[in-house]
Amino acid sequence: MLTPRIIQIIESARPAGWILEPMAKEILAAQKLTVPKSVLTDSVDSAAQFLAACDGPVVLKAVSPLILHKTEHQAVVTHVKDPETLASHMTRLLSLNGCDQVLVEEMVSGIEVLVGAKNDLQFGPVVVLGLGGTSVEIYNDTAIRLAPVTPADVTSMVKSLGARPIFEGYRGRPGVNMDALTRMIVDFSHLIMDLEPWFESIDLNPVICDPDRCVAADARILLLPETNYPS
Amino acid sequence: MDLTCLFRPASMAVIGVSTTQDNHPANVIYNKNHLRYPVKTFAVNPKGGQLNRERVYTTVAEIESPVDLAVIAVRARFVPDVVAQCIEKGIKGAVIISGGFSETGSSDLQQQVTDLAAQADFPFVGPNCLGIYSPEAVDTFFLPGERIIHPKKGNIGFVSQSGGVLVDQMVKFAGQGIGVSGAVSIGNKACIRETHLIDWFEQDMGTRVIAFYIEGFECREGREFIKRAQACTKPIVVLKAGKTARGIAAASSHTASVAGDYRVFSDIMAQHCVAEADTEYELTSFCEALSCYPKGSSGHIGIVSVSGGHGVLAADACGHHGLAIPEITEETAANILSRLSPEIQSIASLKNPLDLTGSCVDADILNAVRHLSRDPHIDCILALLLPYSPGISADIGAKLSQVASNEGKPLIAYVPNEDKYKIIIEGFELNKIPVASSVEGAVLMAKALKRCRPC
């Protein structure tokens, strides 16, 4: 069920047509999906405190309603390890168009997976799974299922992918934690059923999976044009 | 919604017959049914008069006796009035042949008819359709009887959004000896849609497989279709047209750009065990196979042939269609070998695909199929029979069917479709063992069994 807070996030995102990453992740977290530890701030000091508290490097992301595709605007900085680099990038990101705050997140690494959703005209919400990154459109190696899905559906999705060995681990490399991935996709599929009246498509790309957990490192929720909203 | 009035009407009014133009669609329908099907048929035209020395009623209200079905073939603009008259008369349902509705932009007119019918709980097929062919009951196709090829009465319920595809598919069914329990052209599907027909054919005792030709679903209709398909106990086969990408121009999301309309359709059908046929040819093979084996198999195929070449061709086709040719167990091979005719023991190849050679006799084939059926790695058997071999008798079809029935695993046969081999083919078909007329066709039948299992 959607909380009043989630409805409020959606309502406030209507004019822009999409939900900013921190709010999108708030929605995911409310549905028990794992998101990176983070702080949303415009202060270099609090960002530095977060970095100090993290075990490893952090990622900085500009949060701006005018920037939908962050990589195209150099609005993401990864592998930030020291306070000096952090400060200089914070300043630069805050100067980007429409950027009032920066999302500072723990940096997670592992296999990059795409977990997506489309609000299909004929079938309603469907879940999509594939390898993550921008190459997903080139290989088109994806599995699609009608939401909500069962754990058995998730198993069959992975089995149907050409990239299946990567999920399962090959040549000594670890695969993804299938229990964590299954739980995430099942929970996500229920979330998109709840979001059916509002969303057009959702990309969790990448979801970063290691042998322990699956973390939604990025989240983009595109909304239907307002004319299609329920009254 | 009770559709008995459409599939098994006791009486029918054909509205819009012409007293001057004998090849008018309504006249073709009237002539086809009147005194030819067990349905009392009345001709209706506001001008009245006579047609072939039978009375033409000016309205349905003039018909004294009750009428189950109205076939409406008048100009689109008159259809709402005619439907209202049918409802007034107490007619139970209609087939609206007339075109000129949403397909030509007249959506309002169509909506008017739909609303009128919905208020009166009056089911209708169409508009802009051929309607219903229900063997030995009624035929509303406006195609002259001497031109159309009708499949025999059988157990396939076929539903098509296109009348042309429907008629063409009936020719293909007839050519393969497949019969239909009902064939429906739903046209603009303003009232009766695919989902209603799943329900109808599900409860129809004569139907074993429900097949669809689908161009597209309307808003959320695909989800409803899946819901009904999941509740249905009979295998469902679909052939989808319009597979090329469309509606994915807005590529601001990765997901939207990879999940095009057809990919979504195809993956969801597989997810819910609806067997999607890739071509019309596959549709025919799928229907035949699933009418014999509604439960499907997981696609581990054992192949028995009397010619090495055919075995390899079949194995290649299996690979192409995603079917596995597992190794058989040593025990299976030993059991088969010990019972083979002495003449072929040293020349037969007992690796899957099995080649019993042209010197084998009936008993060798029966033995091989019996033990392949007992192999835990195999869940479907293809028997490629070349009746030119001198050791194969005319009884092989019936005998092999008996083995398959005793062993309980799906058996699919390939026998060349020639008149002189009919006795073999009938030996199989009378015992509900599907027979393909090509190696590829046999493999497609095995594919059907895999497609109606969870992916």
C-alpha cells in the first residue's frame, strides 16, 4: 500500500514528469528494497562527515529537476575518497543547472543489473530484468514478466537470459545473491502494481548485486502525462 | 454471457437479404443455412417480397416464432435500429457482418450499438466480421459454400481478429485433417472478445484446444486475457500479428526501449503457459499436438528413425526450436539392444537420435519406443517412419499407438502424407497420436508441448 508520503512525492513530481532520485529511492526503501546509505545535502561539511563515516569511497550525484540523464551532464562523480576531492566536486555539482543539493552515497560494487518496469498499455505493469548499464538496449537480452511476479518467475527470468552465467557466477567470479535478487524483484513487482495509476516506466539501473545483497544504486521513475491520471 | 444462441441456434433471422442481388452477403448466408443446417432460417428486408419462393419478412417483429440468432448485414447507419428491433423481438444474440464502424473511423456509431446491446444484455459478434462457423449447427460466413473449404467437426476452437486469416487457417486445418469445434471471426470485437470466447470454449465439451489469431489488445485487455487463460483448463495457442516494433519511440527509459509491445506479449504468454506459435504453419502443428497431449512436456526428445539422415534432420530442427536431445541411459540402450532383431543388432545406432536402419521390422520400432518411453531423461518421443522400408507393416500406426498408450509418454509420428500410407496415418490418428507430414512438422508438435509448460 502506498503511504500518504509516497502520494505526496508523486504529486509534487507531477509538473516535472519524473521523480527525483532521492525521492524515488525513498519510495523503494519504503517497499523494503535496499538502497545505498546516503545523505542529501548542499553542505560540504556534512558531505565530508558522511565520507568519514563510510568505510570506503562515496559517489556524488547532482540532484536537479532539469537533469534526467545524469551521465550526459557529468552530474555523477564516483570513487571519491578524500575530503579535498569531495569539496571541489561538491562545488562544481552545485553550480549545475537547477542543482540545489547533492546526493552523497556509499559506493557499492558488484554485478550491474537492470530491474525495470513498464506500464504497458495492453498488459499493465510488467517487470524487466537484464544486465545493467547503457548496453542493455544494444544486446536486448532481457526477460519480461507480468507483475506481480512469484519467486519462480524470477528464477525463470534469470534462466532465460543469455547473461545467465554472469548472474550465476562463472570463471571463478561470484554471481549474484539469488535470494536477495528474488526478494527485490518480487517486492518491486508489488510496488509497481500500487504505482500503476501514475507511472509510465521505472529504471533501477544499475542495481548492484554481490554475493550478499542487491542495492538499487540508481532509480528513475517516469510518470504518465497528467491527463492519464486517475481523477 | 451465454453464447449458446450464437453457436447452436435453433432459429435464425438473416437481416438485409436482397431480392434483386443474389450474391449479396446476406443472401449467401441465407442460402447456406436455409434447409442445409439444422437451424430454421428467416429472411428479412424492409421491402418484403419473396426470396427463392420463401417469404421475406419486413421486420423481425413479423416473424411469428421465436428467433435465437440475428445475422445483421445492413448498412452501418441502420444497424442501431435493427439491433433495437432484435432486442424488442426477444432475439438472444447477433452476428453483425456489416462494416463501416470503428475500422473506418465511425467509433461513435459502434459505441451506440455496443451501449444498446449492453443495456439489454444482448451478446453480439462483430461488427465487420464473418461471424461464426459452428460445424453441423450454423455458418454465418458470407462465402459461397462451394468455394470455402470447411474442416470437419473436431476439437479445435479457433478465434480470429481477421476473417481472411480465419478462412485461410480453416483450409490449413482441413489439409492436415484437423477438425474445429467452432471458428469465430470477431472483427471489431465491440461486444464479444477473445476473453469471452476462452470462457465459451472452456465449457464446451467438444473443444480440447483454443487457438487465437491476435492483432492487438485494447487497454489492459491483455491482462484480462491472461487472467482467463490461467483459469482455463485447456491448452491455448496464439498466433500474433504485428510483431515489429512500434510505440517505443520515447526512449528516455531503458526499460521502455527494450520492452516493445511484441516482446511484452511474447514473454507474458510464455510466462503463463500460453503456447505462442511463430507462424501459421506452427499454429496448425500446435493445435494438432495439443489436442492429443494437453499437458505438455519439458522438451527432452527421444528420436527413433529408420534412416540416419532423418534422425539428424530432426535433431537439428530440435536444436533450432530449443528442444533438447539428451543422451539415453545405458540401461535403456542395453534393453533395446538385447531385444533387437539379430539382423540389425550390429548395424543399428542406439545413441539419441536412434537409427534402427532400413532393415528393421515393426517389432524393433515398438521395442525402441517402449524403452525410450521408460528412460527418465526422455519426456517426448518422435517416431520418424518411412513406410518404404520393407520391414514396416501397415499395422505400425495402430501397434505403436498401443505402446504409447501403455507407456504414457507423448509420442509424435512422422509419416509422409500419401494416400497409400493412409492406413498407417489412421492407425495413429484414431488412437489420438498426432502425425506430422514432415520431419519439421513433427518437431513443431514437440515444441508445442514445451510451449504450454511454464517457461
